[in-house]
Amino acid sequence: MRIGDLAAASGLTTRTIRFYEQAGLLPAPPRTPGGYRDYPEQAATRLTFVRSAQDAGLTLAEIRSILALRDSGQAPCAHVTALIDQHLDDTERRMAELTRTRAALRGLARRAAVTDPAACTEDDICTILVSPRT
Amino acid sequence: MRIGDLAAASGLTTRTIRFYEQAGLLPAPPRTPGGYRDYPEQAATRLTFVRSAQDAGLTLAEIRSILALRDSGQAPCAHVTALIDQHLDDTERRMAELTRTRAALRGLARRAAVTDPAACTEDDICTILVSPRT
DNA sequence: CTAAACCTTTCAGCACAATGGAAGGTCAAG
DNA sequence: CTTGACCTTCCATTGTGCTGAAAGGTTTAG
């Protein structure tokens, strides 16, 4: 299976596949006499896994760590579970932060609605974003 | 006012101030005979504005565009309002996406809780993240 | 035999907002 | 006059996941 076939099978580009190899996510396959990469069937499974894990929000580094465990013969279950929990925490922290940001932006929008452009002098730069010095 | 004083007054580092100048956020000030930057009082106001705008989640590029309007003699109110609304939309889109990601992660966590490590063969890589082929 | 489609490598760059470090110049106090 | 704090410039790097381009080699169909 050449890289173009694998790309078609996985829905990735050949560039991305080479990038994944370089990033340690996909083992370097044997080469044809002409120097072309010649992939075994499992390569497609591996790429499917990488994309699934990415969809779950894992980084390539984390995915690499899971694959490394698997490749060393261990079941990565415990590691995967820990990563999922960690990302769950992360996601919740980011949501809390976005909630704060949204509240701040809503406050600014309200302020913008009642701001008189004429009241905004050059010294203030912008009275919506910064309270004018009193 | 030299850069160190301005840094102390604004709570930024001298490096960041030079970076802001280079990024077009702070006009290049006159220099002393020794080549040191010599800032007018307004520089502090300007930096305060930059930080406030950043706190609101605006990017440096957006802040630059507000300052450019102001420097060209126009009141940037309408532009600022548009930017705020746009960031509000953005924030809400990202929150919706995080909500989806969180739901996916929760599903995976539930699955991880009931997964038997022994059921996870080498071929599957990880049955928590990818359903085994049937 | 030729042209197209495919493959190879390597280096560079994107966005984002700084930060680190090197190598050297200037200024005020003691 | 020296020490040390402060200043100057420029280049490189951080993290993330690719993508672009250049310059060339291989394979397959007609």
C-alpha cells in the first residue's frame, strides 16, 4: 500500500501522513525498490486511532504516549483513562474562563450601547474599554 | 521618562514595551543623546489601554487597528463595538464547542470505567477511544 | 518514448504574544 | 575611574498541527 492509497483510505493527505511518521505516531514503513513507502494494512487502523484520539481532544504528544505504551506491549487503558480525566478537568477550567470572558464582553457591549462617541476624546483613546480618568 | 520607568509605571517589562513598539502599538519615542527611549506621559495611558483591551480578549492586531483609527483622528467607537460583538460571538461558539468536547470526554470516561483491559488487544490499540472492529 | 501522476527530501512558514540570550553602549554614584 | 544598573540591537525560541514550495526521482498508461 503506497502513501497515496493510505491517504485515500484514511482521509488524510500524504503530507500529513509523512508528518505523523516524523512525529513518531506512525512507524516508518519498509520501502519499495524505488524508495516509496510501502504500508501494511494496520497502518490504516493506526491512523483511524490517531484521528479518534484527536477528536477526543488529545494532543499528538499524548497520542504518541498511548501508542508508545501499546507498542511496548502494555495495555494503555489506565493511561488513557488518566488522560481523559485530565482533559475533562481542562475543558471545565476553560469553560469557566470563557464564561468569565463572556460576562466581561457583555458588560462592554452594554457600555458601548450607551456611549456617546463625542465623549471619547483623544486622551482617553476609548471610553468603552477604559474608564476615563476622573 | 525612560523605558524602565514606563515599565514600572505600567507593570510591563521593558522587553514587552519594546515588543509593543515593534508591533506598532506604541509609537517610537524620541531618543536621548545616548540613544535611550524618552517617553512622554501619554505613553502610560496608551499601555493601560492596550492591557485593558487585552483583558477584554482583543488580539494585539485588533488593538492596533483601534489605535490606528484613534491616531488618524477618528473616534473608534463603532469599530470597538463591532470587535466586542464579534468576540462575543466567538466566545459563544467556542463555548458550544467545548460543551460538545466535554460531552464526548464524559462518554469516553464512562466507557473507560467499564472497559476490561484484557479485552483490549494489540490490533485495536485502545477500545476506549475506538470501537473494536466487529 | 513521453507525459502525467505519483513519489522523495529538505527547509520554511503560519498564528499568537511574548521571552531568552548574546554582545555591547551609557549613565550615576562612590 | 570603576562598578553595576540600565539601556541598545538582533536573532532565535516557545507550543500546536500542520502546509507550502522547491527540486528532483519513479511508475504507469497510452
